[in-house]
Amino acid sequence: QVQPVESGGGLVQAGGSLRLSCVASGRTFSAYVMGWFRQAPGKDREFVSAVSRNGGTTYYADFAKGRFTISRDNAKNTVYLQMNSLKPEDTAVYYCNFYDDSNKPFDAWGQGTLVTVSS
């Protein structure tokens, strides 16, 4: 089963930055829209950002606009999430995933990477 591998999380103070990476092999990476999602304690998983197959178009949840930047490197099968001006409410486990043809993430999730933002 294909599972992405996320990394780059950690503990950071409010206002700080982190760069998350996700290596997603097992499929033809460049053929898929890729997305980042997050799940905070006690909450459902939610959409954060997505990037088109060639990286030319990006999408963001309202809370991510102006603070987060998604990008991808198809040669490395990797998608990134640069997060700036982090807030305590950004604390969550962050996941990446492929989008299927019905514009939904595949039902195969990695372990995620934990981001903790202290106030």
C-alpha cells in the first residue's frame, strides 16, 4: 500500500517557521495533485493546501493563506509546506496525500509529522 512519508515537524514558538517535507513514492508522482492536511487533538482531519501536478496552481485553506506556501519537486517525488508566522492553533499532526480522480485524498495515510506551536 502506498503511504507518504512526512517529516520536518517539531516544537516551535509562536511566530516561528517550519518547513515540512513529504516523500510520496509508489505512484507516478507528477501525475497527481498533492495536498497537505492536518489533524489537531480531538478534531477531524482538515484540508490545509494543495498543489497542481506541475506546481503551477496552488490552493489554501483560509487559515493558511498568506502564511503557508506549498510547493513540489517532481524529480524528488516530494511536496513541501513552508509555514511561517505559526500560531498555537496550528498545532496538529500534518499529513500529505495524493488526490484521486474524484478530487479526494486516497484512503491511505502516512504517520504524519507533529507540529507543536507554543505560545
